[in-house]
Amino acid sequence: MPKMKTNAAAKKRFSFTGTGKIKRKHAYHSHILTKKTTKQKRNLCHTGVVSSVDEPKLLKLLVK
């Protein structure tokens, strides 16, 4: 049986924490930033953790 391939798009967008949780970036922080408040932009720049519901799907894409 061939090896499972890691999904290239998911590989670029997600990374793992030391405890094995999946880190993600926030949406809405790439363009049209002039109309967003400084507080909103500051909160969007931090990383978040993927929801526990979506974690099994991403683990399948990231082959872990």
C-alpha cells in the first residue's frame, strides 16, 4: 500500500503546537485593513487553535 500524502494546502496553513494541537491563522487580516479598527487588526494577528470538531478532518489532511 502506498504512503499517504500530506495535503499541500493544509501543510502551508496549519502547524502543530508542542502538545499536538493544531494552530491556525485568523481570516480577514490580509487586505482592506483601512476600515478595520486597530483593536480588531491586533486581535486578528494572533494565532488561534483549531476547534475540536474540525481537528479529526485536519489530522487526516496532515497525515498525523
